[in-house]
Amino acid sequence: MINFSGISDKNVLGKLLRLPLKFIPKNMIMPILQGKLKGKKWIVGSGNHGCWLGSYEYDKQRLFSEIVTEGSVVYDIGAHVGFYTLLASVLVGPRGKVIAFEPLPKNIQYLKEHLKINQCNNVEVIEAAVSSKSGKSFFIQGGNTFTGYLSKDTEGIEIEIISLDDLINKNNLPIPHIIKIDVEGAELEVLKGAKDLIATKKPTIFLSVHTKDIRKKCHQFLKMNGYNLEASTEGDLMIAKK
């Protein structure tokens, strides 16, 4: 696999390689060029070009592919437009199940379209943000669709928030074997809302953390619940296993 995304856009080669990408229509559907998703379809304008080039988060997707096995149940929390959802769908196969959580309407639209054009029948989409409790909250959109966070007041758009413990208890969702979390700073809140699940079922957790303070708190929470934390070359990534 070639890490196209790893070529810096600051040097001449990187700029030259990226120049033709500007002329690809945003609504164009391209085949993903490499990796586990090779041949799957992707909407160019839904995310960065690394997605359809197959090199998006090159090292992280490689590690994710090593963790997720055929027949697994995967929760994708912070699914965005569906790159990891689609990847998990392929990895778990027809006997597995993927539950994708995403609160932002524009992202949900792309997420559902990617599942439709790739005929993914093993994915369920839940249109909500995952947190420490269930109810309503407000979500502030960032400068692009990759960024955004829960507001502490009434700024932003109103969304549903849910805790994993509440959702599993009320809706009989399958228990996850793997939970992928990428929620722009709300990582600890997600873990707190899944304290019963984590304490009793010990799913593997593939966790992106966004500050040193949150990393420290998540590390303490997971260690207290009997997890072993694996080192990763990706500075913002924590992999926790029982």
C-alpha cells in the first residue's frame, strides 16, 4: 500500500501530485484505489482525497484492520462520513455487525450514501452523539466536517445524545467486541457512559484522544477497569484490551 497522504503538501512533489485533484468534481464517485477497501465506491467531496486514494489515516487504518476480525460486532463512534464504518463492514463480513454513530446531518447524508452505493447490509446508523448520558444537547460544527464538538450551552445545532449503557439496556443492541472512538475531545464522556459495558464485557477500544489531559484521564479510567494499553506510533491513538 502506498501512503499518498504521507507525502507532504509543503514540498514541490506534494504540491504537484495534489494539483490534479482540484479538478475532480466533488460529486464524482471514485473507486477506492488500495487497501482493504480497494474497489469500493467513494464520493470525492465527502472528505479528503486520501479516502478514495486509500491512504486516509494510513497507519491507523492498518492497525484497525489488524484488530477487527470476521464475525465481530463493531461500534464506530464518531463515524463522520463512513470511512471506518465501511472498513469495519468489510472486515466483519456478513456474519458481523457494525453500529455507526454520527450526529451531524451533512455527515449522516454522506455516510448513508456510502453504505447504499456499496450495498452494505451489515451496518446500522444511529443519528446521535455518544456521551455520558442520554437526552438533548447542542453541537458546534468546526471549520470542516471532520471537526465539531458538544457545546456546554445552547450554541450550535440541537442533537440527540446517548450513553452506550442506556442504548444497550433499552434497545437490545448486540454487545460490541470492538469500539472505535473519535469524538473531538468527548472521549472520556463516551467511556463514562459505557462504564457498565466496559466493566463487564471488556470490548477492545480503539481510541483517538485530542489533548494530553484527556489522554491521561482516559488512561486512568481504562487502567482502573482492568485494561492493558498498547503503545502506538500514532501519538493520538490508544488501543485498550482486556
